[in-house]
Amino acid sequence: MSEPINTDLVVLGAGPGGYTAAFRAADLGLSVTLVDKEKSLGGVCLNVGCIPSKTLLHVAKVIDEAKDLSNHGVNFGQPKIELDQLRSWKDKVINNLTGGLTGLAKKRNVRVLQGNGSFIDANTIKVESEERVTEVSFKSCIIAVGSEPINLGYEVGHRLMDSTGALELNELPDRLLVIGGGIIGLEMATVYSALGVKVSIVELTKTLIPTADRDLIKPLETRLKNQCEEIMLGVKVSNITEDKNGLKVTFEGDGIEKSEQLYGRVLAAVGRRANGLKINAKNAGVQVTERGVIPVDKQMRTNVGHIYAIGDVVGEPMLAHKASYEAKIAAEVIAGHKSSFDASVIPSVAYTDPEVAWVGVTEQQANEDNIDIKKSVFPWAASGRSLSNGRSEGFTKLIFDKDTGRIIGAGIVGTSAGDLIAETALAIEMGCDATDIGLTIHPHPTLAETVAFASEVAEGTITDLYMPKR
């Protein structure tokens, strides 16, 4: 047993929420201890999630763009994939970022403990590593232990991967099945397809990315159908068994050509489960649902007044940028500031090709909630920048409240949609109407100006399209 530690604040988990909370609290004058089970800071997002996946998606984008250019007179030939070198570059990106976080922790005098943290009581945790057990007593605690991939329950060896295993890039199978048509599954499908793997996707619902509007998904689905071996919607995986040559997968559903197929590897990407049940929270009196979610109020407090929770462990949406936002709130409240969660919207992005991004009220939600809206759409086929990029399939959609005229939602599909959506999120937060956006001068030729053009469509002032008078 190591010497016990006393601290103002202990943060359980060092992902985007955890390290942001620790750093913000330290900046506000608190003594902080940051605990994580991994040796590197950054959590799932930095080590085995957002950052490595975006690194590989960049590679996929370059490969696909080079292939597309062959239709326009520039042919680079078939790419040669050096898997060890590619993996090394991905790991270097991760190491640069985790090393940076370690340096930031040292500069702020944040004590970092490696090991599994769990509650002894409402003011004490124990941190267990291979070398030692350390007790940490605290005045306040922030739980930021994140989530983990849902396990399908099949014991069929290493060929059945979760997202972490897929990002390790241990091999490129001849055929890959992705179970789950959500964001994580489609991003990995994009990567493996670009690297030359025959990819199939199976989704239990009738559509890819069910939380997004259907019109946003259509351009992505069209491109994926051209790239993938097969996309099966409304189809269930009923069994997976091991075979000497791979994994045999049995399907159930309408319209499937073969009820059983063989794949070199299978990626299970059917969602994530919050880790609230893994920290003995009951010892501290903290309420946790059977799904591992810890309920909190707008100041990120749990039912125990001095214990807070942020990020994936407090529920959907499980997004790094939401966790970072919540982290600063919790740290500031603990330091005595009057902070609370008051963001109007949280953007979502699928970093596929094309990218799909949306924020605020969707058309689907408006219909379900009987919200009276006005929609305006600008097709990228009329965008000079999109055409010069050789990608005209995208569009920008804005959703306005019909009574107030203010923007309440947006959806963008196309190149760099994830970057473009930020302007619309700011517009919603600022309470802008179509005139505010349309009269803001945007640089030309850019994809960003499609946001202004969509506003001009709403205003009836667009000149880049012909809109017949009603």
C-alpha cells in the first residue's frame, strides 16, 4: 500500500472530459489528482478512437481522391499498402498527442495516477495498479470513466473485433463484415474499403445512421454501395461461428441473397455502454442505472452533492466535444463559479466519405414533435468549389422556425461537412435568422458559402439558383 493522498479534486478517467476537467480545475487553483487505468492520457478518443480513426480516414481520403482523379486525366496507379509503416505513423500521431497531455499535466501540477480507480466511500477512492494500491481522499470528485463497445457475446477468437481491434490494423482480410450501420461502423468501413478490403455492412434497422435525416444519408449510401461488396439493411446477424478460413455469419431478414457467408474478419460496431457500474459507485451512494449511466443535473452533479459525472458515463450523445464542454462546467462549479450546461445544440459528425454532419432540430424530429419549420436546401451541384473538387453530390440544408424565422437546425453532407457545421451551430446559439447568415459575406469560392446560399434560398434572394416565384 502506497502513502495515502489528500486532494481537493480527484478525476476518475483521463479522456477528453477527464483531462479537460483536471486542467481547468488546476487553472482555478485546486489541487487535482487525475486517475486512469491506461498508462497514456487521452482515454478512448485519443488512444483507440477519434484520433487514430481520423488518421486512417485521412489515408482513405487520399487513396479515394487519387482513384477519382484517374477519371480526369491523372493516374497514380494502384497504391501499395505498407501496413507496418502505416500503423507506425498512426501510433506516432497518438504518441505526440499523449505526450503533449503529459506535459500539460506536469505544468499544471496535476498528479497523475495509473490504475483502476473505484470508490471506497463518498470521500475516498482506491487506485489499483500492478505495482501498488493507493488510497486517495478528496473533497470533490468528477467521474469521467467513459464507455466501452457493446460485446455481442460470441466467443470466436480474434477475428471478431470491436472498434479498438479494428484500429490496430493487425491485418487486412480479404473480406470484412461490419455489424452496425452507425457512425463508428461506417467510418471503419470507409477505411478498410480504401485499403483494398471487400467490405460488407449489415444493419438491423432499415437505414444507415438512423439518428440523421434520410436525405443526408442518401449521398453517402450511394457512394458506399459503389465501394462495398454488399449493404444489408433490415437484416439481423443470428449467429457467428469459427471456421479454419474465417468466421461464418448467419443472417436473418428479407431480401438477403445468402443466409450464411464467410468473412476473414468481423467488426462489431453496434453501440457503446457506459462504464458507471465498474467503479463501485454504490460505495459512495452514487446512483447508476442498469445501463451504467450516472444521472446528473445541469451542473453535472450526481445525487451525491460533491460528486460529479461527465462524458459518456452520463449518457447520450456519447461525443468527445460534449464531454469537454461538461468537464469545464463541473470544474468551474467545484471552484465556486456559477456555471451550468446551457448549450442549445450539440453537433454530430460522421467522418465518412462524404462526411455527414447535423446539429439542432432535424426534419425527422420536427415531424415527430409537430414543430412548424421552413426548410431551405442549396445543392452542391451549383457550388463552384464543390465542382472543382470533383464532388457534386453534397448539399447544405438549413431548418428555420416558421414563426420566429430563426435557425434551429442544419444538416450538411459532402466534403468537410464536419468543419462546416460549426458555423450553423454558432448561428443557432446566437439566435440568427436567414438574413443574418445570408448577409454575412462569405469567401468565394468555398464550401462555406453554401451556408450563405442556403440562407438566400430561404430569403428568396438566391442568384446562384433559379427559384420560380410562387
